[in-house]
Amino acid sequence: MDIARTPTTPDGNPHLADAAPEPQQPPEILREDYTPFPWLVPTTHLEFELGVDTTRVIATLEVQRNSAAEPSRTIRLNGDGLELVELHCDDEDCLAHTLDGDDLIVTLEGERHTLRIVTELNPSDNSQLMGLYASNGMLCTQCEAEGFRRITFFPDRPDVLSTYTVRMKGPKAQFPILLSNGNKTDSGEEGESHWAEWHDPWPKPSYLFALVAGDLVARSDRFITMSGRDVELNVWVREGDLPRTEHAMESLKRSMKWDEETFGREYDLDLFNIVAVSDFNMGAMENKGLNVFNTKYVLADPETATDGDFDAVEGVIGHEYFHNWSGNRITCRDWFQLSLKEGFTVLRDQLFSQDMGSAPVKRIEDVRILRGVQFPEDSGPLAHPIRPDSYREISNFYTSTVYNKGAEVIRMMRTLANFGADEDAFRQGTDTYFDTHDGEAATCEDFVSSIERGTGLDLKQFRLWYSQAGTPRVEIAQSHEGNVAALRLKQHVPATPGQPDKNPMPIPLRIALFDRETGRHWGEHLVVLDTAEKEVRFEGFSQSPVLSINRGFSAPVTIKRDIAREDLLFLAAKDDDPFARYEAMQDLMVDHHVAAVSGNLDDDGIEAGRADICAALSAVIADDTLDDLMRGELLSMPNQTYVMEQFDKADPERIHEAREALKAAIGTRLSSELHQAYARAEKLPFSHSAEAKGARKLKTLILGYAAAGDPDKAAELAAHQYEHADNMTDRQGALMTLAGLDTVERTNALLDFYNRYQDNALVIDKWFALQASSPHPNAIEHVKALAEHPDFTLKNPNRVRSLYMPFAANPPAFHSADGEGYRMISDLILELDPLNPQTAARFVPPLGRWRRIEPGRAALMRAELQRIADASKLSRDTYEQVTRSLG
């Protein structure tokens, strides 16, 4: 059990007389304190009398003692802001109960009991969007991680599995559609009201409970499973959104088929429902049989959604569906095991997206996210292992480390199992996991042990990846003597908060050694660096080969090596691993940035570096073996956040200046070639083909270079593209370029875009985001004005994120030397925290990077964090993030 370190009674419950902790000092919950819950809840019956302002909840719990746990005379039922209306035990009034803070403590003498609990809620007053809340007249729930306790008193922890039966009743005119988990078993009408009953035959934890009631319509379809079962599929939306659901439905069917073919997982209910909700803290939620989605990840058509949006819908639909097995059928024992379901499911959705599109491009996109979000997290004050040892507020651990690094750790197991194998050994390991732990609340250790048994791997040392935070650094020295090439590898895992000393971890590195004359290699090798240092020798090289390392990004590490620029140019032109070729191009530009900002290059050195980079990019443009999707990746500059990570104390202003100077040089020197490529791409008509998507990607990239090299020409070209666009990708790409320019075309296009889409909330989110992320010198003033716009509201998480997240990720604006960008974010956090703590807390990490910024700005960032910390009545979410960031 997730127990805080507080005094307890002999039966394991905290003393009821103990004062509850102050809101700003939530108790620390430790993984080592887990104990099984003393009571089982085999069945749960929920009855809802629905109303937007008042909903009555009657919960009937069958409870029995857990023979696998320490016995207890009491049962702790978690609550959060609930008012207890009635409590009955075995059909009698229950007098033996008390409240401990928000929790209900009931004394139970026998082995089995029936508890009947009545609560009343006001969904329209629930601005946290956790538990049961109202969204534009619709009722819906979000229960992960600890939202169910805002609906009724319950042992709200993931290891308490129960079979749920739900009866919903409400006004038919207001809530014509009534949905819950599982299969619909009955329905009927009573005057102006109607009711529906649902039953989920699969035991689940309370965080997977879901309810939706509203005026919705569905796109319906069917799927025949591999065993011949007929499953009804529905995507529920508001009526006007129905035409934009075809892609979501097709993505769902592709997900179901792929999971059967790739992991052998078949769907297990007669019905699968997806509901799109406009007010939602997350991207989506995998509730058993009733996935609730942010509208952003359901609605898509060419007029309103970009190619990236289409890909995101497919990926998120797949992710939530794949949770049916990796998260629902097998859930987490406790929240410390969150990566058990999220890391594994992220890997599954990544592999799915690779198979549905371009595998190399998808891999590059995944690594870009990892480096842009997770690597900074790993090197900052919020660093934590993928399986944390403690937390104060669990919602703060829905992080890139748990999700994205968690996926990379499992991908490494897959690489170790499958490299050089004739069959998919990793699949045998996952089959073992599903077969062994189906219907259980499992741990990360259970998963690793299953992979060992199924593949024959020894993963004893590999388990360190679950317990050690930080991004490992691998240093490589290459030598050559006679006909032997030698690699000397060293690893170091940097100190992180609470973990000053680290042990070496197994790091699987895919490598190839290229012959300089032929431009070829003789096969790929897997080198596992499992000690602090290791030397690997290769014979048969009359001259020193060119090393291609960490191919396919086989390990989530940073590589440090002294590599000659000519070797990077060689790899950028000849490497047959798409990611390694991309990496060489990125290294060329990153090394140039670092040297220029550090003052290690004179004017001649800067000129020589730019010339080499432009020559490499020119070769990419001319390489007819590439498709435009991959060409676009190879032509892309590293983002500023990634460049900043290369410095112990980054100066955002100097890095931005160096980046813009290189960008302008590329735009100027390659102007003719880039415009020829643009003209070629422009001729391709719109379609969803990979070729057409690549052409659109290339056009947007070229507009960015043109804006740096010749702003007037870029404004003309972007305005033309905007006016003639027949799809959102081209229109947004043009507007993105115009938003950074101080021209009349910018003003006209932004006004036209707003007028055209003002009734479409998701597209107006793009309008806010484009301006907030713009390199325009007046971006701060633009964001201030947008915060006063009639369409801006703090009550909708999508709208808040659309304005302030791009701004916080916009280095020249956020890192304004006077600290105004920092003040804007801290003001937002303080204003948002009382309304929606979960969303507010997610704006803290950008300020928490102060230790990695030059001293002047660092002091301003730290001062804003302290200002937040000094505020009264901070939520647990924000308080934990701020205090950890301050250290």
C-alpha cells in the first residue's frame, strides 16, 4: 500500500487523531512501504442519478478479508472533497465509522460485508477535471490516477481489482447517450428520464472506471477478431464533429489488427467505445472498453488537421487501444510501477506507427522528443528513475521519463533479445508476460522476469535501468594499429538528486565500421557496454575505419567522441542506417553551434563550418535515393533546446544568435537549390500518400530557411502558399513562417485564419500556438495580448496549453533578458493552480531548468520559483514541483 511515513495503529492505519499535513507539505509516499490492501472488493455496483449541478452516487461494495495481507479491523476508503450522505453496512446504518481527513474509516468485524455508500456531487463545479465533471453540458469522468475518490469513497489504489456493474439514470433530453465500461446489458425509460445498465466482466482497478452522459452521435463500424468474434466499434462526438471521425475509426481498426498480428492480443469485449471530450487534462484515457479522448486526438480532416495531427490521432488511438492488454488486463500493483504500463505501451504505439508509416522517420521523431523533453528532465532537479522510489503527488510522475525513457528501456531489451536472431524472441518474452500475469496487478520486476524466462536473457544487471536516474554518457576513443581497429568505451551516469553515485548499466550499442575507400561496411555488430570501461577490437582494416555508433538509437545515451569533421561528412553522405545518417547531420550542426558560442572559432573557422554544412545539405537535396519525408529530417536543424543541453551553463541569447546566423547562411547559400526543391514539391497534389506528405514537409522547412535568408522573398512565397493552400498542413506551414516576420502579410494571414476558423476550437488553438512559438521580436507582447483575447480561457486545458506551452518552449521569448517571460509563466501558475492544479504544475519544469542557464537569467528564474513557493494554499501538485525545482 502507498503508505506515508506517519504514526500508525497496530492494524496499519494512521492514528485518526493525528493532524492532517498542511496542504503545502503533502506526505512522502515510499515504494518500500507497499503492503497489500487488507480487504478485497470482488464486486462493485454503482448507481448514478445524473445531473450537471447535482449527481447522486450510490456505491454498493462487496468486501472480504484479504488472506494475503495483514488483517485489519478497519477498511480505509479514500475520498477527496466528498460529503457522506448515507453509509450502510449489511443493510443497517453503519455507526462504526469516522473521517480521517478526506478518507472514510469503517470498522468491520466479520469476514465479508456489504457496504452501501451514498454521496452527492456537483459536476459543474469541478474545475480540476478529475472525477466526475461537466464539459459543455456533457458529463464525463477522469479517474487516473486518483480521481475515483472524488466520486465515491473507495480503496482508490490500482491493486484493488473489482468487477463493476453500473446503472445510470438521467433526463433523456439532456443525456440521450449513457455510456460506461464493458458491455451494455439493459436499458429503459421512466417518463422524461431513461436509464442504462453496463457490466464489465473483467476485474479492474478504480482508475479505469469511466462514465459519459451527453448529447452525442457515433461513427459506427465492426471488427472481426482473429478468433471470429464480432465487435461493435463506436466513435462518439458532438453532431457537428462527426465528419471528422473517419480517420480515428480507421486508426482503431488498424490498431486492433496490428496488435493481433504483432503481439497476439485479441480484444475481449463485444463493444469498444471512444468518446471525444473538449475539456480534458490529458491526451486520452484507456478506460476499459470506453476510451475517453481529448478532441485533439480524435477529430481530423485535411481542412482542419495537419499531417502531424493525422499521425498523432493514429498514434494515440493505438496507444490507448494497446493498453487493453498492457495496462488493463495486466495493471500496476502500485503507482511506482507506472512505467510497467506506460513505457511498454509507448513502445507498442511507436512500433505500430513505424509499421503504418516511415519507420526511419518515426524513429527520428521519437528520439527528438526524448532529447527535447526527457534528456533535460534527466539532467535537472526533477530527475527520477523510470520506477521512482517516492512521490508526494502521483500526477507529477506522468513524465517523459516514465513514458518515453520507459519505452527506450524496453526497446533495449527487445534489441538484446532479437539482434542476430532468426525469430522474434522478444515476442516470446511478452507472451510469457501476458500469459503469466493476466488478470493481475503486476510490477516492473514481473515484466523483466517474464522477458528473461521467454528469451533466455540474463537481465540482472539490466534492472539498474529501472532504479537509476540520469542519461548515461558514453565516451569513445578510436585507434588503429596494423590491421586492427580498436574502440575504447567508457560510461558514466551523472549524479542526480538523491543518487550521487551510480553503477555501470548494460548499454547495447549497434555499430558498423565503414571502409573509407569503398564507403561500405561488412555487417553490423552489437556491443554491450556493461562495465565502466571496455575495449573492443576488430581485425581486417588496413586503414582506420569510420565508426557509425548507436545506430537506430539503440540506447538512450549521449555519445562523446572526438570525431573529425570529414568523418561526420562521410557518415552524413554514406551511412546506410537512416538514424545514424541523420545523427551525423545533427552532430555537424551541433558541433558548429557549440564551437561558435564558446568562442572556439574565428571568422575563418565559422566560415569553413558553414561551408561544410551547406555542402552536406546540398548533397541531401540532390540525393534522389531519398524520399522527401527522410530528406526533410536530414535538412532539419537541431532545435535550440537540444543545443542548450550541450552546455553546463547555457546562454540562450548567444545560442539563438548562432542558430539564426547558421540558418540565414543556409537559406542564402542554398537559395537556388531550396527554391527548386520547393517548386518540385509544390507540383504534387494533395493526398495522404507518403510522397505527398513528404512534399508538404519539405515546403514548410524550406520556407523557414527562406525567412532567415531573404525575409521579403519568404513573405511573398509564404503568402502565396497560404492563399492557395487546400489543406491545413500547407496553410499552417505558411502561417508559421509569416508569424515570425514583421510584414503586412503576417497581419492579413493571421486575421484571415482567425475569421476562417473562429468556430473550430482545435484550429483556434493552433492560431494561439503559432503566435506564441513565433521568433517574432515582439512575441512577449503578442502573448500578453492573446491572454486578453475573448477566446482565451483558463478553464480549458487545451487553450491554456496552446498559448503558454509554446511560449515556454520559445527560447528567445521565454528567456528574455529582463525576466519578463519567466514572470509570465509564474503568474500563470499562480492563477491557474486553484482552478486546475494538474495543468498548473506542468508549467513549473521550464523554470526549474535554472541551474543549466547562465547566472543572470538563472537568478531571475529561481526568484520566480521562490515567489510561487511563497504563495499560500498551493496545490500538492504545484508545491512538489516547485520545491523540488528549488532544491
